[in-house]
Amino acid sequence: MTALTEEAQAALDAFTTANGWEARSRLLLQWATRLPDVETRRDEDLVHGCESQVWVTHQRDGNRNQFRAGSDSRILRGLLAVLLARANGLTDEELADLNVHDWLHQLGLERQLSASRGNGLRAVVERMKALSAI
């Protein structure tokens, strides 16, 4: 398993100390406000496979990947924030091994997600992997 970045460790610490789903839900909405949105919402950055609209952009910092994401859905913005906390700074190889469901399980979020949100997040991760391969 890839070592956690400082931001990913902060997310893990915050969510694992939250008592119950209501506390984690409030925390998720707080994390939504931390997500810097994509600058422009271009059609080519739109992720297909999500019920809500999600945009993802990518750039490289040496051999490390950096992503930005945005959505109109506040809950999805929170989920994207914790996903990017885990994914940003990973190499292509580390990103290829990223298991979004394992990460959400560690945060105590997976069981409360609808199947469609889980599928949407998988689509986001697949888009991130595709962008890193370009």
C-alpha cells in the first residue's frame, strides 16, 4: 500500500475520529469547502459515468500527478476532496493501484454511499488514471 500524503493522513485522522455517520456527513460537507474547483468547466474535462456533473483536470509535477475536480453537488464535492487528498501526489504506478472503495472504507464512508455514487467515484478514478497516462 502506498504511504499516505500529509493531506490524506489528515483526512483519515479526521474521519476515523468522527463518531457515527452524522458526524462524518457533516465533516464531508466541510471538506467540500476545501476543494478548489477546476478553473473552467470544459466538455473534454467532464467525467462520463456520473449522475452529477463532475469535471477533472490533470497536471504533472515531476513524476507526481496533481488533479483538480469540481461538481455542482456539495456531497460529491466532499467526496472528491477526500479522493484528491488520497490521489494527489501519487506516481502513475501508485495511482494505478489506488482502490477508491478501500479508501472510502478506511474513512468510514463506503457503507453510506449509494451504488450510483460509488459507480460515479469509480468513473472519476478511471478518468484520473486515463489522464495520467496521456
